[in-house]
Amino acid sequence: MARDSVETHFAEAVAGLTAGTRRDPALPVREGTSLTGARCRELFEFQLGSRLLDVTARLLRERGEGFYTIGSAGHEGNAAVAAALRTTDPALLHYRSGAFYLVRSAMAGRLPEQGLRDVLLGLVASAEEPIAGGRHKVFGHPDLAVIPQTSTIASHLPRAVGVAFAIERARQLGVRGAWPDDAIAVCSFGDASVNHASALSGLNTAAYGSYQGLGMPVLFVCEDNGLGISVRTPGGWVEASRHPLLTYFEADGCDLADAHDAARAAADHVRTSRSPALLHLGTVRLMGHAGSDVELSYRTKREINADLARDPLVATARLLVEAGLATPDELITRYETMREHLLRMAMESSRRPKLTSAVDIVEPLAPRTPGAVAEAVPAAAPAAARERAFGGRLPENEGPLTLSQAINRTLADELAARPDVLVFGEDVARKGGVYGVTRGLQKRFGANRVFDTLLDEQTVLGLALGSGVSGLLPVPEVQYLAYLHNALDQIRGEAATLRFFSRGAFRNPMVLRLPSYAYQKGFGGHFHNDNSVAALRDIPGLVVASPARPDDAAAMLRTCLAAARTDGSVCVFLEPIALYTARDMFEEGDNGWLAPYAPPSRWAETHVPIGRARSYGDGRDLTIVTFGNGLRMSLRAAVRLTAEGYGCRVLDLRWLAPLPVEDLLHAAELTGSVLIADETRRGGGVSEGIVAELLDAGFGGRIARVTSSDSFVPLGDAAKHVLLSEGEIEEAARKLLG
């Protein structure tokens, strides 16, 4: 539908309206509604502003000044949703929420022009745009409790549920969260998104939590225009497919009074019952999906005109005219006046500064303050609290610990020190995790802080995302590395982008624990033995930690927790399953893989900064660069080579993102020969990045690598044929040594 057709229809339709008897503006604008005439007039202004922003976006694009044309035309009824909420209710909005945003902005005491200018600056990708700073066109503002969302279909629903969960959990724990105790979360999306796995996950999780008696104050708003770009949504599908445990409200989103009453009822229900609800608003889509969309290629003129006849802006004008609160000429004049005003504002906005350098663009992505992190690491619970948490047996007095024990004790120390920390995932509570890493934590710290989730990785991560942005510090666990791929976009598209698209105004700190890698004996298959980390290393700003030894695991976990708290970092903590209970290094009974737990008095001196490697040995002939399970194999190989007179050193990277480039180059230059022992795959594995860093830095020595095969990990002993082995490391080292 062309822009001029929509504009022409508005003028003609409003001009043909018949004025009614004047009503008192303080009374309902028509019989049977709670929407007063005065409020109807106010909301019309915001609906009009939203419509004209869409018109302006098309004009800007035609002139080469604008870069975004997905608009809100036909969805202006969401102004009623904003009016039914408080400005402190966190909102996660989809891309047709122009009227909602303008109403929320005004309700927060801002001038109407401020909301309009926010959107215009986004359309022209100006660096002065207040939320994303020209990085993307999103609705968001830290002062309006509007959390910016990208255009990824329905990916924000799991986070919205997490926000609702966090509101209630913060109140129960008595900790200060980001939102008032009686706040509710609101999440809007389109009818096509209802079918997406992320949407189903969010809706189901809200219902699942409520079914178990958990507070889940989230209002889902489905704005149903019957189309997903060109694909039709079957009539009645949204209602027919809704979750039966979600309280359902329905209204005509093209009728402001109807939408207003339903939105108020839905919001009041969620706020008072602390349970989820679905508000289904019937809408239309005017001017196509976006500026480049040729609707006539998939819709008939009759269908397009039928939507035009339901134009919500015309419908609100009709309410005002029939209530005698405005004349057709007055509304048409107001349309033209605001249109000209917005065009002038748009031209001014198009001249505002743009992002001009890579440094400026990436600045908010993942800021690092290593000094502040180092200062935060030693903060432990008071001695008495630690005594209680550990039942009088402090971990530093236990003797040498395994990797899993070190992680367990570090989590316990963090839970004891900070009441806002949550540990959760499938099986982590009573069972203590599949491998017992979280054993005993729920008993000591309670089910409000250590708890099981339903079996859905998107839910686990969505709860973490919502908790993090709400002021808590989540430590979720996804049971296996392979399972993360079911929900990776929650990390890539949601967690990692939030600071980027909000200029750091919003953040979602988390430390995601992942039992990882292969080499499990007597247990396998590629879903439990996964060696693929390429998808994680590809995410900008993500911290990927890969400890191998117990002492490193404890120190690095403390670093990740401190970085999450201090910098808002999103950290992934890869825990080698095969090393969880490893005790020996070279021969049975030597206990060489155990390590003592450092007391709080030594946390500062044992601190491991992000991006710092650990070196073993002082040989000058060969440097073996490795990580994870490769460390144990490489150390064993290096000892045998050293016994034969070769000078070997082993560098444990410890961090896979960012790579410890400085330590890597130093270790490489000391020997002039580098062997990379990489347990991930040859294609897309970590070794590719290591080689690239060495070459980019001008390293002129010899480089070789041994890796696992480009294969999934098979069951049983067959895995030995595709995984990196100790023998392969030693053979490659001998070859490189000549």
C-alpha cells in the first residue's frame, strides 16, 4: 500500500465524518468505555505522531537520508497499551510500537517533541540517537524502562519472562532490583511470531511458572495484522493456539476505546494476580511490511482496501468527531501541520552527527575495566558467614580439590557473599547437576537462589537475560555444550547485543556454565561429547573462559563473576567434563591434577585477569599452545620430550575469547617454534584463530597444529579415532623439533 494512498484516505475519510453532540471531555468518549474524551484526544496526538513518523521515514528513504522503513502504520492502537501501564513497567517492544513509545515518553514527563526526535534520529542513524546511537533503529530509552530489542523474531519473549520472574524473585530475596516490587513486564510481538520457537518458549515458561505458583507478572501483547511479511496468518489462529493457562484478553486494536478497556483490564489482572496474561489486539498493516515491500505481488487490491477501511487513525478521529470534541477540518489541519513540522525536524535530524569510526561503533559493546575487576575479586563474605555457608569446614582447609569441587566451592563462596546471585538450570538443585558440580548448594542457600528450570535452553537463558537486566547476577547452567546450540541466539542476538544497542545504558551480566568438550569414558555420543566452540568465538564481546586445572577454575570463575558484576560482561565458562574428577597427572595415585583452594586472603594474588594465559616449563626449543583437555595431554607429552633432552614449554591459553595474544606471542618468540594442540575441530576450531594472531603479529617462526577431526564425536571407543590424542601431540612435536 503506497504512502500517498494512506494519506489520501485519511483526509477523505475524516472529511466525510459527521459531528455528533458535544460530550464533556471528562466523560467517556462513548457509552460503555472507560476512555474519556480528554484522554482520547491526547492519545490521538500520539497515534498521529506515530503515523507521520512512518510517512517521514518513507520520505527520508526516498531522499537517501533515512535507513529504516518498517513502520507502525495500522498498529497505532498500542497507544492504549502504553496508557494502561506505568512508566516504571519494563517494556520489551517489537518494531511496530511507535505509538506506544510516544505515549510512554510523554507519560514520563518528556515533551512530545522529545519522543518524536528520538525516533527520527534513529531513522537517520544519528550518533545522537539516545538509545543505540545510530547502531540500529530500535525503540528504547533508559529513562522510560523501554529495553531495546532487535528485529530477531520473538527472541525477546524468553527475556521478558525472565524480567517478570526477576521482579518477583528480587522482592522475595529482599534485594534491590531494577524495577519496583509491583511492576509488571510487557512484551509485544506480531501474529507471525506466535509460531516461532522463541515465542512458544516464552509463553510456555510463563504458564509453567504460574502453574507452579511462581509470580510471573508479564503481559504479552500480540498485535495481529494477519500477515508475516507476505505469509498470511490463518484467521483465528492466535486465539486457537494460545496457551490454555494464560488469561486471555481480546480487543479490536483499530478501535482505541476497545483497546484501551481491554489493555487496562489485562494490565490490572497481571499486576494484582502477579500472573501472566495474553492481550490479543486485532490490527491492520498499512503501507506494507517496509518501504521496499510491493504488497500487490501477494495481496489483492480488495484486501488492501479492506485494511485501509479499518485505519485506526481514522477510527480515533471518528470517536472524537462523533463525541463533538473535534471537527473534521480541525483534525485534517492538525495532520497537515504536524506533517510539515515533522518533515522540518527530520531534515534537521538528518544533519546530525553520524558514527564515523570503528572505535566509536564498538565502544559500548563490551567495555573492560581490568583494574576494577581485580579490585572486586577479593570481596568475600564475612568470616562468620563463610563458616555457616560451609558448615564449619572451609574449602581452603579441605586439602587438594578436583576441578568440579573447586567450581562448587567458588559458587558457594559467591552465593554466601552476594544475595543477588542465582544459580539455576536443569538438574542443578537437588541432584546437584549431572556431574555433581552444584551438589549441596540448594540445601545451603535455599530454593529461591538455587533452583531447577524446565527442560528448555531458551528458558534457561531467557531467565538469565531477564534477571541480569533487572539487577540480579545469574549463573545459569546449560547441561551440555551441544545443548547450547538449541538456543544460541539468546546469547548472540540478545545477551551480546544489549550493551551495543543501548550504548551501555542496559546490560545483562551473566556467567553461563557449560559442561563441555569430549573424552568422557564410557559415555558419549556427540550431544554429550561436543568439541565445537566456533559459534561462541564468533560473538563480538563475549568472554569465553576455558579452565583446565582446579586452581585456575576457581580463580577464573571469580574473575568472570567480578567482570559480570563490574562491567556487565556476558561470560561463558567452559568446564571440561573429562577433567571434573581427574586426580592424577602422570601416573595413577600421583594426585598431580588436584589443587588446594585459595583462602580469600589470597584471592587478590591468585587473580587471573581476562585474557591472560598460564605457562608451564622454561624450554627454549618448542612451545606447545593448548587449552582444556589438551593441557593435560600436552604436559604429559612435554615431560617425555624433556626427558629426551628437548626443551619444551606449554602455554595454557585459559581464555578462548579474547585470546591471550600478548602471552601467546611472548611464548612463541621464546622458542621460535609453535605447536598448537587443539581438541576442537580442524575447520572452524580455535587453532585457526591462534595461527591468524601469530601471523598478523609478524611471527616468523615455525607453526604446526594438531586437532580433532572435522567430525561429530561418535559413541564409545570410536571417538578415539576423531579426537586429538596425546600420541598425536607427541608425534607432531617430534616432527617440528626435527
